[in-house]
Amino acid sequence: MFVRKTRLLTPGPTPLYPPALHAMMAADIHHRTQDFVGLYKKTVRDLKEVMGTSYDVVPLVASGTGAMEASVSNLFRRGDRVIVLSAGKFGERWVQIAEAFGLQPIVLKAPYGEVVSPAQVEAALGEPGVRGVFLQASETSTGAQHDVEAIGKLVSRTEAILVVDAITGLGTMPLDIHGWGLDVVIGGSQKAFMIPPGLAFLSISPKAWKHAESCDLPHFYFDLKKEAKNALEGQSSWTPSTALLLSLSAALDYIKSLGMANLIRNAQLLARATREAVTVLGLKLFAASSPCSAVTAVCAPEGMDSGVIVKEFRERFGAIIANGQGSMKGKIFRIAHLGYFDFADLFAVIAELELILAGRGLPVEFGAGVAAVQKVYAEAAMPREAVGA
Amino acid sequence: MFVRKTRLLTPGPTPLYPPALHAMMAADIHHRTQDFVGLYKKTVRDLKEVMGTSYDVVPLVASGTGAMEASVSNLFRRGDRVIVLSAGKFGERWVQIAEAFGLQPIVLKAPYGEVVSPAQVEAALGEPGVRGVFLQASETSTGAQHDVEAIGKLVSRTEAILVVDAITGLGTMPLDIHGWGLDVVIGGSQKAFMIPPGLAFLSISPKAWKHAESCDLPHFYFDLKKEAKNALEGQSSWTPSTALLLSLSAALDYIKSLGMANLIRNAQLLARATREAVTVLGLKLFAASSPCSAVTAVCAPEGMDSGVIVKEFRERFGAIIANGQGSMKGKIFRIAHLGYFDFADLFAVIAELELILAGRGLPVEFGAGVAAVQKVYAEAAMPREAVGA
């Protein structure tokens, strides 16, 4: 028997920043008071700062899927032709939402683990009357990322607006909202923002607001125009999630003090270290050609169900890591890097992975994967250490 | 200078039950684990128990307005004729939602402070093709309550379904879902359920599910059928609000131990005591003929803006009470009773009200209002005490 701490290490919900968790204890505030107005204005201002945008940013009481729906139901018209980049479970969700609201999606499908290329998007933009392009910045289900910059620059030359599900992209990859022409960028609380789920938010460009003017799709609870107008006054249209706003405000203080660029670099380094470690251990990456930094999807060893690895992580080490979703279940396991993850988390995860693989009879040299992570850390932290490594 | 505690005493958000608040600290759980399945199943089971129903109960990550929208977008068809009882700001919201989704509401309007009678509903049900009736059990903006029992029994004889916004009705008035024919009953976390806002839920009758079959309105995020099916497996369709579910579970433990009937009686006694106290102090009730027990709306004294009273409560005593909404702002103030309110709260509120009124030059005998509250308490708690009162 060992002491065994439970650690949430999934790509959402992610590990919680303790002061942000504790901030929820002050939730006995009323949302039609000056105290709340101050909190709301500050939180929206800080979100804009870390997202790097002067566009409107609107929080919603919803999970990320609610914000995805809001971007469809508030900005399009029945029958609109739109391009959807579908490279995983969340790309498929864009198709479902578009169809639920009567849009006509042109679906550019990539096999799981791969992504849709800018060239494919460019070709599809040649179709007449395309009014929108939907994609995932990083596709959490496969661990792949789209070339948002190239696609953004292509779409910005057209009448279409680009809607980016950046729920796991924000805080794990650069997203230059203004420079790349990202009209709508969607984020969620339980990802790199380090707090529990239940709050989503969107940035909305002037070009997207122009689209909103001709919108004829029914919507009421998710009313982006109304929310944006109220947000200027420090108010939400409906009763807000006060506990999560308090939490988000505290997390944003931390993210600002760290610097959003450093938060992104942290995820990128952890992702690179993970890729090198699992490769050293003889495992294959699921999204080898365009890996994202939010999460690394690793193929289970030949003949082994990835659920076995997920289960051993949980039962032997208290580490909650993610299996694959849908048809990827049993084939991959996913190691997350987004938000409040540090190298100590990764040293432990890789050491545990080595023990699990060795216990299943795979030829593993204890410490080999960990050494790969240490090397990435040493090079990034203080180049001199790397010499001795 | 005095010590001055801040107390949230509004009709939502309401005072928080401390163990339910603290339960949010365990929010580092993943929603696709057996731990979560157990939590979700227990929470839904407990909600059904305190609501007194065997119908499906579905939680949503949304404020109450989201659940109101879900009942429209999931159960009706474009062009459906529906009856809306509009007796305040929340009745007006039903009309807005119905219109946003292309229904044809027949609006039965009562002046603020009054309610729509069962006879009016009966007459309107004579119109051909009515498929639904929407109302507030208690209309929080005015402090009035509808005769849900009589209206439920009328509607249950027809093809229409009855959709009850019981967001402040649950836990403050009896609502016999099965006996009265309440097809949809909507609740919210931040009301008598004693936890922060951000979570709503609905019970759905077989008759309402039958309506859902022919629904042609676009919806995706709020998909009641999908949520109900998943809830049976202890799962939510989208990422759930884990912190608020943990909190709700703890609050439901308390509500079950107290007994839902006692929680309702508590609110009813506080409401009656408040009505008697303010009457003794020479103030008029805003909803005198059909007062609810969630909140008591009191008219400001002749010539005084109710905002003055609200402000003095806040600045002098740290008590956050509610002003009127919309055109009622400045005319009424509202004293809440729903959920985690006790007599000590009310003794203080009435004593403070006496001080505020006296300070503004009104003829008030200190203690007269408090005595009215004590009398109600004494009679209810131990009839013998009342003799001495």
C-alpha cells in the first residue's frame, strides 16, 4: 500500500489552479450589484488581453458546445453554404450543429490523426456563396492541429467568416486573432484556463457582426449581440455563473503574471518532451505529422487495448488520463499539456508509463523516457545543464 | 463603525448552504469516470425525489432561461399556438422565447402584482389547436403566484402540455407534478436549491415526450431527448458543470434531511411573517391577492423611491435585497424567503427595515414589525410560547 494522490491529467477538465478553485468560495454575490459589474468588466478585459484582441469577447453560461452552437445560430442564415474542416470528433460536431440549424456544410474530411490542408480549404473557397468556414484549432480527440494562420489568411480574402473552435487551442498555440483574420474564437473554462467546466466565451470580429445582421436562425438564450452590449455595462443578459467568473478572474491573474506566451511555450515544451519520450519507449504517435500541444495522442502498443494503460494509470498511480473517443477508444491514450501542467507532472506520467509498459512485458529501460523529458527541460531551462545530460 | 457582515438576501442568487459551497472544492474530477457516473446518477435521483416525480429529470449547464428555451425548442413546432400567462418580467420572457422560435403565443396578460386566473386559461383553451401552456409558478418579479393546481388540472384534460417555470416555485410551494398534470417543471440551482447559479434542470412527462416527437425547431446544445437518454447511464451529453453538480448533491442531502415539505413550509412561514410585519409597519404589499412564498414584494412608502431602501439596507447593514425590475424599479423592494433563509435572517431584516423607515421620518414603533414575525414563529414552533407573545 502506498499513498496515492488522485491527479486529473486529462485534456479537459484539466488540473485546477488552487487560488482559482478557492475563489469560488466567494460566490455569495449578486449579479446586479456594482461588485459584480467590476468583476465582470475585469474578467472580460483580462480575457481580451490574454486572447490578444480588441474585439468583443462574450462569456456564456454553457459548455464549449453551447458557444459552438451560438456561433452558428447567431451569425448565419438558413441554407447558408459553409465549409467544415472535419478531422475528428469535434469537427464532426461542427457538421452536426450546422445541419441542426439548416446550413449546408461542405465537409472537408481528414482521417483521424491527420488534418485538412490549407490547399483543400482554398479549393473549397472557390465554390460559390460560401459564407463561413469552421474548424478546430487543435482537434482534442486526435491530438492534431490545423494550420490556423494559413487558413485564416485564405478566408480573410473572401466574404466568408472563419469560426475557430479554440477550446483547447487557446493557451497551447499562438492564435493571432487580428493578424490571421480569425473572426470568431471560442474558448472554454475547463481547458488552459485552469478552472472547472461550465463557462465558455467567444471573441467576435466586426466582419462576424456584419454577418449577424442578416442572421435568420432562431436563438434566444445565446444572443451574442445582446450579451456583447450588456458586457460593455459589466452585465450578463441572464444570471451568470458567479462562482466560475470569480474563479476565471483569479486564473486570469495567474495567466497574465506568467504571460500568455509563456503558457503556450510551456504546453509546447511538454508536448515536445512527451513526443520524444514515447518515441524512445517505442510507441507511435497518433497525429505524427501535425501534432498539437494541447494533448499528445499515443497509439497503444501492438495488440494491447489502450484502456489497459488508462486503467493502470488510474488504479496504480491515481492518474486520470484520457482514452480515445469513438472509434479511437481502445486504440490510443492521450497525455494532456494544456493549462496548469508542469514538468513534475510529466516526469511522473512518463515514469508511470514506463512501469506500466514493463509490467505488461514490453522491453522498457527504466528512466529512458524520463531522460528524454529531462533533456527537453534542461535545454529550455538552462542550456548549460544540457551538456551534462 | 460597526462590524457589518455582507448577506445575500435576494430571490436568486440566494444564501448558499456552506457544505454545498465547500463541495465545489472537489471539482477536479473527470466527467467520463465511474466517480462522476455515481455523482450524476445520485444527483438526478435526489432531484426526482425532492421534486416528487418519477418522470425524467434532465440537468443542463445553463441559467434558468436556457432551460426555458429548451422546453420550447425541444417540444414544439414552428407555428404552434400556445397560451402564455404573462404576469411579470418572467412571463414576458416566455413570450419572447416563444416568438423567437416562431410559435404563435396567445398572451393572457395580468397587471404586475396580479395573476392570470384559471377561468381565463379555461376560456383560452377553447381556441382551436392550442399545443402548450406556459406560466410561472411564482412570478419572482412581482411576488405573485399562479394557481398551478387548478390550471394544471384544466390543461391535463386537453392535448396541450403545461410548461411550468418553477425556478422560484420549487421549494417554496407545493407542486404535485403527477397529480396536477405538470408536464414540464423547470428549476434552477441558485434558488431554493441553495447553490450558485449556472445549472438548471427540467422534469419531463410522457405527454411532453410525445410532443417532442413532432418537434421541428432547431436545437443542438439543449437536446432533452439525448440528455435524458444519457442521464440514465449517469452521463451528460456535453461537459457538465462538475463543481455545481458536487454542490447540488450536497445541498440535496440537506434538503432531503430537512424534508422538501418542511423547506416549503419554512418559506411559507417566512413569507407570511414578512407580510404581517410590513403591514404592521404601514407598508403595502405589491401582490396582495395572490402572494407567493418565494419573495415578498413590498411597495415603497408614498413619495419614496424603493432604491433608497435597497441602498440603505446595503450600506448600513450589508444586506443585499432586491429592487423592482423594469418599470417596477423604484416602486417596490423584495424580501426573499426561498431556500437557505431562516427566522434569524428575517428578524434582522425587519429590524433593519424599521430603522431605515424611522430614519426617513416615518412613524415607526421599534420592534413592532419584529414582534409580528416573532408571533408567527412562536405559533408555528411551539404554540405555548404564543400565549406569552
